[in-house]
Amino acid sequence: MKKSFFVLNACFLLMILASTAFAGGVVNKTNWSAEYIRTVNRNAATDYADIVFYNPAGTVFMDPGAYVNLSAHYFPKLYQDQITTGPFAGRYKSDEPSIVPGLFTMYTDNRWALFLGASNVLGGGKVKFDDGSLTTVAIGAQYMDGVNAALAGAGVPEAARYHTIKSQKMEGEQMGPGIMIGGAYKIGDEISLSAGVRYITALKEAKGTVTIGTLGPAIPGVNFDRTGNVDYEMDAQGIGGVFGINYSACNTTTLAARYETRTKLNYKHDIKTDDLGILASRGIIDGMKQREDHPATLGLGISQRLSPELRVETNLTWYFNKDADWAGAERFFGDGYDLGLALEYNFTEQLLGSVGYLYTYSGMKSRYANDITINLPENPNMDSHTFVFGGAFKMTPALDFNAGLGGVFYDDDDITLAGIGDVTYKKTIYFGAFGVQYKFM
């Protein structure tokens, strides 16, 4: 059973390392506001207070005043592992939704700005496989192999050994709220700089269960139903810096950059259940600590107003996965990135419409893509295409509303696993968001 111990341990560790919200890298998430949900490109924006997180140096180019901006996003996620051949053929899915909030406040007088923002910067929700997943199938199959080998050695006939997974379940959740405070200063009519400090508190939870049974004659005390359970969580806190620069010329062109330093996160384990010694067999004990950093990020953006009504923005956001410390798991990844384009059109002075596109490269190294101990099937790291649309409405000079809808379409991945069968990974996310901003006049 040693191999099954390894698979379960590795998969649980990577379940809580993997993230469930859509935009960003392996760990980093950037879906913070309704304005982002309707454009997926905000690195060079200078229009709403959510830029506290996206383009903090641009806050001094907003109209003077104090702002409060609040958003909520809803993600009815669908993740699927489909085994098409073999004894465990079937579809294993999670459709657990997530809700992600964002709050941004700022004050500017056009020369300097102060700001405070909070949103989720890693993880972003929950996966819940009520009928099991590819991971629990692999665990159950290898658990049976180990027990059956012992029974065979004891002379138990094959018909009375273990043949089926009677029940299985797996779920995991990861949240990482980040709170940032900082300021920006305009050093000329066209250039500004910003600096901020961000505090991250992260919580990761994972638990699963597999029960194996026999289809043959029951032998009391020999082939009874056997169940393996794991239930544990990890938490960590860390502080990092966020720095920005913004160049705006003639109210038509903006070039901006944001750099987030790596945030060191040293997670502490709280093991609640490990009845088969699965975690202990890998040296993971209650109270131990393990590094899983929040990688550094560079966000670049260019915004160009082509006419009084039409604005176009393109973004590149780079995730420095290779420089993070993930307790050795970083060697399975290269750097990742988001590359996108957005268009905004003002139909009237009050009504604006927008569309956006984003391509995400996860950074998963190809030679590890089909290894379920690295590329977790509950939430596989797959490249994706995101399409969004939405709009904004100015109710009064002080009150604005933003809303957006969209979908993330991940590239399917087909693999063959010995002892399990042919497997297809499927992952789709549809989402919506609504936000409101009030400016104190």
C-alpha cells in the first residue's frame, strides 16, 4: 500500500496548492472586481477605484475625491474527470459554486492618493466531488491491490478478495484574502509612482474518504468494508510589497506597470484525521510547517482612447512561479502568464459597454501534465481562453454600477492511466459579477 499512500499524500498537497477561481496563475488570482469581470484587462485603467489593486499608480489620475467600490462575483464552476474505459469507467464531477468579494477605497486630490483594498488573491473557493474523483479512484484501486496482496498471501481465495470501491468522496477549499494599504504620488503632469504593503492570510482545507468492499462471499473478520480517511488544514500569513508606475499623456494614452513581490507563506499543518497513517508515512505530522509562497507578479498594460467613445486596452500579467518556494513542487512549473485585450464603448455619457478576451498559460511543464500526483485531476492546470462582456451605468455623478458575464474554456486533456483506463479532464467556468461605486462629492 506504500504507493497508494504516496498518491493520496501528493494529491492532497496539490489539491490545496491548486486554485479554483479562474484568472491568474497556479497560485495567484486577479479576478478582484466587477470592472475586471467585464473586461479581464485592467492593468492600465484609470476610471474606477478597483485600480487600487490593478494600477495603483493610476489612482492620482482619477477625478479628485473619495471613493468606495464594492464588488461580488459568482462562479458556478464545473470540473469533470471522465474515465471512458476500464473497471472504473464513469464521470466524476464537482459543481460547487464560489463567491468572491472585493472592496476598494481611495482618496485623491490629483497630486497624491491614499488607498486601501481587500480581495481574494490566492485560491478562491471549493471543489466537492461527492461521488469521488480520479484521485479517489486511484487511491481505491491501489488500496485494493495492497490489501489483496496480503489476503492472497494468507490463502484467501480471489473471489473473496476486494473488487470494488463502494463509496468515495473528496473535497478541498482554499482562500487567501489580501489587504493592501498604500499611496501614490504624481511626480510630473504625466508620471506617477505608487507603493503599498499587502498582508495575506491563507487557509487551505482538504479531506477525502474511500471505502473498498468485496463482491464475493463475506468472511467475518477478513473482507469487511475498509475505509481510509484524511482530514486536515493548513494556514499561513505573510506580508509583501506592491509597487507601480503610470504614464498618462493627453488623456488618451496610458502605460502602466505593477510589481507584486513574492510573499513568503509558511503553512502550519493541523491534522484532524489520518486513520491509515497516510500523511505520517510521508513525514507530515501535526504542527509541522511547509513553505508555499505567493509568487511575484508583474502586470503591464497599455490603454489607448481611439475616439471619445472608444477605448482599447491590452494587458500582460506575468507570474514568477519558478522563483517561488513550493516545498519542491515549483520544479514542475515554469512561469505563467495572462495575455488579453479589451474594448470599451460609450453609447451615451451614462452607458458604457465592454468586451474582453484573455489567454492564460499555466506554466505546467508538459512532461508532468499527465502525472496525477502533480497535475491534480480535481483541478488540473490547463491553459484556457476567457471571453467576457458587460457594461457600466452612471446613475448619478456620484453613483456608478458595473456588471459582467463570461466564461472560461479550458483545453481538454486526454491521458491513459494503467489499471484505471482512458481519462479525459474537463474544466469549465461560467461567472457573473456586480459592483457599485460611490464617490463622495
